[in-house]
Amino acid sequence: MPWYKLVFRQNQPIHIGSTKWGVVKETDLFISGQTMWGALTNAYYQKNSQYDENDENKFKTISNFFPSFDGKNILKPSYKDGEFHLGDFSEEEFRAYFVDTYVQTAVEPINRKAKDKSLHEIDYILPRPKREFQNIEKLSNLQNNLHWIGIVFIDEDINFLKEKPKIYVGSDVRYGFGELELVELGKDIDEKFWWIEGDKINIEQKEHSPYFIELNINSKIEFEGEVLPIVEMDFQKNTPKVNKYGFYINVGSKINSLDGAPIQGKLEKGKIIFSQ
């Protein structure tokens, strides 16, 4: 069974996603499969120093990644009373403990002055909680830095992962940001949480989803949660272009089959896809 659990240690602050509110770019609170696919593919390319279009598919069957205090137990996503949670932490709590803001500004190259209206703030997830929260009881299980746990289906080039590479995630990987280090590659996978049955993904009805789930006219499902538009961009050329676009049921939502039939889909970059 070529499913593997990946556990990464967070070595540096990371910014995931780019939801913008005024001058503030918020970070997502988990790492999407799209982001992890890009980071692993880039690290694989850097190691081999030779581009092959087939390399883009090596890590495509990958989950989203969620935080863990001990590298073993996942802070599982859910919605409680309409608010997104990771484990027992509401979104508001997690942001208060682990998210900090960095202020940046663009500089004019000639006079080195700040460009007008270029000031902006970017949220980052810290490897450890803010100093004022480090001794609270609710964070007592945190051992060293945050870890991030997910799964990947891969049947070749496993040696690359066995070498425990460092990867860089997020939209800002310069100046000491974005580094994750693979510290565990294993097969002790929580199949119930990840909805795994053999090499398939079978949606567990009325359970909180660890994936984004595609919405289309053929998916006979109802849900309790949130719908998000997701855009997949192609950055291989000078001008980025939209590769895929669609609406997805958000991670943490509950899913149910309208006709009671089992629901099976294809995992691709953290998303469950029903269309071909």
C-alpha cells in the first residue's frame, strides 16, 4: 500500500494563502495540498536539477496538512457553532496564540524611500506560540516546534522522501520564512480520519472532512459547513494563468449522501474530485 504519512517540523514562520483585508494579508491555518504539492515538486526539481513534466504528477495525490503539537496527534479541522476549529482551538484562539503580523513596505531603488501606499501587513504562523502564551495549560502538549501532518500516495521516487528533505511553503520563502523539514516518513496512517480504503478515498458520511470537496451537479451530497472558490494558478510562464477554477466544500465541513449511497472520489492536491 503506497500511502505514506509525512510529518514535517516547522523551522520558520510560514504564510499560507493570501486572503487580503485592506492592507493585511491573512494566513490560512492549515497547509493546503496544492501548497504542499508545489513545495515537494520544487524541492524534487532542485535536487535533480532537470525539469521533467512527469515530475509534476509525482506528489499530486496528496492531502492537506494540519498542525500537531507532538508530531503524532493532529489538530483535526471542524466547524462548531459555525466557527472553524483545529482540535479544541477555535480559529480566533489559534490565531491569537500562533499568528503574528509582519509589516513590509516597498522601497524606491534610487532614493531608498518607502513607496507611497506600499505599506502592508502579512500574517505568519509562528513555529511556537507567542511568548505571552507559552506557559498556558492549553498549550502544554506542545513539544518544541509545531509539526504538520498529512499523507501522500506515491509508488516511486520514495528515496527522495527517505532523505528527509527540507521544503519551503507559502508565498514568502525569502528572508527566513517558509521552511519545513521532513522528520518522519511512515505507514502508521489514521485511515478513518483520512477516509482511506485500500487505494481509494471513501467519504465518511457525517464526519468532518480533511479535504476540500468538489461541488458539481453530479455530486449527490448535502453538507454542513462552508463553500469556497478555489483557483489553481499556473506560474510556469512570466504571466501566471488560471489552470483550474471551481467551488469546493471547505475543510472541516460535514458531508452526507442524499441517496444513502457510498461516496467515492479522487484525491488531488488536497481536494476530492468527482469530475474527470
